[in-house]
Amino acid sequence: MEKNNDDNDDEYEDFLDIDLNDNIDYNVDNLEKKNIDNKRIRKIDQSKKRATIESVFDERTIFQLNKLLVNGPLGKIEGIISAGKEANVYLAYDQKGKEVAIKIYKIDSNTSKWMRNYIIGDPRFKKLPRNISKIIYLWAKKEYKNLKRAYKAGLRVPEPLHIKSNILIMEYIGFEAIPAPKLKDIKNPKDKINLFKEILSFIKILYQKAKLVHGDLSEFNILYHNQKPIVIDISQAVSIQHPKAEIYLVRDIKNIFNFFKKLGVVTPDPKSYYYDIINFDR
């Protein structure tokens, strides 16, 4: 996840007081492909780059990647698409030469701590492992399962293809070697109103049909591809039976409403939208 919001129960209690009237000036520019690509390729010094690589490619991960390259489904691994605190995403090709995305979760004690909030209380997971590696493996499997649920519900998410330990292989979203930009990098998306409606529909269907709440939905983890939203970073998504599911739902609604309000979109009443989502025959 690019952006990590702290859990805050007060957000749920203060839901009726959501202030969506902040006006922020936005520069309206057309975003060319080369500019998108340049923003995604960060200029970092070699020491930081080395640290990033070492945090992901430990011996166990290298061993598993080698098996996936030798036995399939991977054919070749190219460069990095994005680097985050939780995981790095790489462009790769399967054995037929088709682009795929590889998400490699870091075996890190710090990231495993906040993951517990999204695992404990989810009825799909009865036990929380004590071993850090096993927590990360469970987290990777959790994203794989969440993607399968969302994809089966007909939602725009990358199709999950394969999971092994801390390595998730999924559909690549982009044009050849240029990955799709994040919504946060699009300053003037076309048909903003329809885009907003599609994301609201995603939240509703994810809750009612896939029985999940994203939990960290924002412009930071929505890709803008072919003028359509594709939601990523769904590892923290929880079952609607999770004790904090509705708190996370409120947070998702706030994030999306605030973003589109800044783009000048007139948004509906968030309270009515919230109750429209949760009031259905389960």
C-alpha cells in the first residue's frame, strides 16, 4: 500500500460530520504517457536502491522465484513498477511472453505488526501465526483470496494468477512496458462524474456481492487505465463481518468523496450512500 491510514474509531462516530466542502485549487493539465512514466521511475541513490532490493529478495524469496522461473508460470522478470512499505511490484512475463505483475511482500517485522489489525477478527482466518514469515505469507494469500472474490464479483481488479509464499502473480495493467498511472497522478481525468460513479459502484458491489470492505481505498490505490478505474492493493480488505468493517467502509467513503470534491464533482449525501450500501439482504 502506498498510503497507510491509521485506524480511528472516531471516524465512524463522526461520520455525519464529514466535511466535504474544502476547496483546493487544482492545475488542469493533460498528462502525457512520457510524463506518467517519468513520475513512476523514481530517482533514488544506489544505497537506497540496494536496501530496497535486499529487503525483498532474501534467500527464501530468491529460491521461490527461481522455482517459478524454472517450472513456470514465470518466463522473465523485468524492472520494478512500484516500491512500497508493504511490498514491491515488478513487471514480468509468463512463459508465453505475456506481461504479468509480480507483487513480492517484504518479510519485515514492522509491516507484520499493523497487518494484525486486518487479520484478527476476520472470520476467514481462525489463527494468527506468531512467525513473521508466516504472517507475511498469510497476508499474501489474503490478497490473493480478496482479489479472487472481487474478480468473481465482476469488479475491475487485477486478475490473480498464482500465489506462492510471499509472491503474488497477477494480471498486469498497462500498455506494454508502461504501467497504468495511479488516479492521484491524473490531474484532469475525463468524465469525472462517471468515474466517480464507477468507484462508488465498486465500493457497493464489493460490500454487497463480494462481502468485503477495501479498508484503504483512495486515489493512491486506484489505477486509471483506458479512462476506467482499476482498484489495486486489496490485501487489507476485510470481511463485512469484521468488527471494524463499517469503520473502514466510512473511511473509504470519506477518501473517495474528498478526492472527487477537490476535482469539482458535486457529491451526494455520504450518509445516504453509506446506508444504501449496508442496508441489503445478506
